[in-house]
Amino acid sequence: MTPNRPCHPFIPAALTCLMAASSAGLPALAEDIVITDHESREVVLTEPASRVVTIPMPMASGVIALDGSSNRLVGLNPLSLTAIREGILGKIFPEALDVSDAVTGTDFVPNVEALAAVNPDLVIQWAGRGPEIVDPIINAGLSTVLIKYGTEELTRQYMTMVATAIGKPERIGELVEWRDRVQQDIAAKTADLGEADRPSVLYLGRSLSDITAAGNQGQYSSWYIELAGGKNAAAELDGSVSINREQIAQWDPEVILLNSFEPELDVSWVYDDPILSLTRAAQNHRVYKMPLGGYRWDPPSQESPLTWMWLAELLHPALFDYDLRAEMTAAYQTLYNYELTDGDIDGIIWTAEQGTGLGYDQFAAN
């Protein structure tokens, strides 16, 4: 494989294309795979990447879904491995449990020696978070694709980049079509909701070691709350910040969403709290922990349309009639070639832990 090169300005439409270098006047061979990443760098691969390291957390499961196996994954973030271990992906692809997580810290700083040990032909790293997490990889001569996070558009772009890099560009079409279809269906049903018809929803990115919430700008959770017919209770915040219980009480959200990143966290954190238990969300039993499937449903991933349907049904059950269990079964067949059992679904959506929440009976097995 050839090293990364300076590139042309970023052109979003170009992300869906394999660009023959000859057409751009570049010296790469016509059969090379050329990708423009989110820092407008051109990455040239002489063949599909067969040994991939993913440092951004969602991408490990993304590579598995795009490839249909964990065979190409040779290194990942420790928190990606935790998600595989805690979620269902470790059951579907048990060999993924043995992939090295020594290649990076949870702070995304690469371990160059560990990277060299797994001999990757492609490393996926965050863009826009500083040279200290990128330069060591590039200086080691490793082909590196940099991706950004935060919007649905960026998600589709980096999924396309990775599908292209591993030689599976045909996989992206059906996944994007699914995202389009579900997004448009939900948006059509919620577009005419007035402000008073949109429940206030508070998503807590952390709850145990700290309590964090985020405003609207660049926050994927805020985007899908709006899509599903809610409004972000923390919209006034600038970015993701620490808050306290008194702030939550002041917002008094109608729905509280707890993150799926903290394994010890469940809805009792709200219901048993002397302050939070007084919120409308607690009083009306509308506290839910985000599901954990092939990846966590909070951030963008290959499973995002399931997040949107799950939340839309909880916020507006009269507007929507998704059969979430059937949707999950179909999605997992497409994404992972795996037939979910009722027990699998109950585990993913935490039925045992929060099945008594308002509206959750609609997700019960027949």
C-alpha cells in the first residue's frame, strides 16, 4: 500500500465514489482504491484493506457489519471491545472478543508498538481532534483514514469510506437506502407537530462518574430526538457539559434517556433518587436506558434506524406503528446474517430492567 498524500478539497459527493487516480491526474494506478477522508486527505490503497484497526469506538462494529465478519478487524478501542463483550456482537462473532485492544487508549492516543504488532494495512482514526492522536500513526507509515462524527451526513460518509476501503462498496447502498427510508418516514409523521406536542427529552451522556448533557449543536442525540418528535430539554447548553441534579429538576423533562455506556447504570438511578424521582419523566415512568445491540444505540452506527424507531414509538405511539421486534430481526439478518431470538431482543432493549416503563409493553414478545 502507498502512503497518504496531500489531496484535493473535500467534495462530499466524491465520498461515494472510488476515484480512478488517472481521472484526477494523479500517479496512482487505475485499479487503486482512492478515498478522500474527513480532513480532505487522499488515501490510496493498492488493494482492499484486509487488516483494519479502528480507534473511534463505533467503527469496530461498523467494520464487522460492512464486512459481514470480524476477520478484517485486528485492533480496536478498549471501549469498542467492552461493547462487543457486553452486547450481542460477542455472541454473534465470538472471535471478535480476541481482537487486540492494546492499539490505543480510551483517549484515542495510539500505541504505535501495539499497532505495529498487529500489522494493519488501514487504521481508522478520528479527524479534527488534534495531531497528537494522528501523527504517530502517519509517521509510522500506516495508511490512515480520518473520520468526523456528529451528524447523520457524516455517518453515511464514513460508512461509505470504510465500505470502499475494505472492497465492499456494494454493501453501502442497501444500508443507506434503509436509513433514508426510515428517516423520511419518521420525519413525515413528526414534521407538523407543534411545539406543545413535542415532549421534552433529556439524554444524559454520563450519569454515574459525572452527569453530562448536551445542547443541540453537532449532537447526534439531539438530532434524533427532534426527528422522533421530541425536543432537547438541554438545548440551551453549548456542547456537552457537566450538570447536576438541580439543573435536571429545573428542566423537569418529560422523558429521560440514560446512556448505554455505563454498565452499572439502570433506570433505578432516576427512580430512587430523591430529586430526580420528582421529575415528570420519573412520575410518568418515562425513563429509559438506551439499548445495546451490535453497538450502543446512543451514538450513530449501522443500527441507528432502530434507535429512531424505538424512540419514535416511545414518544408518539399513536403516530407510529413499527413492529420493533420484526424490524430488529430483519436488520440483524442484513447487518450480521444473524437470526435474533426473542431472548436476544429482550436483552438488547433491556426488557427485564425497564419493561414496566410507559409504552414499553408495545415491545413485548407475542
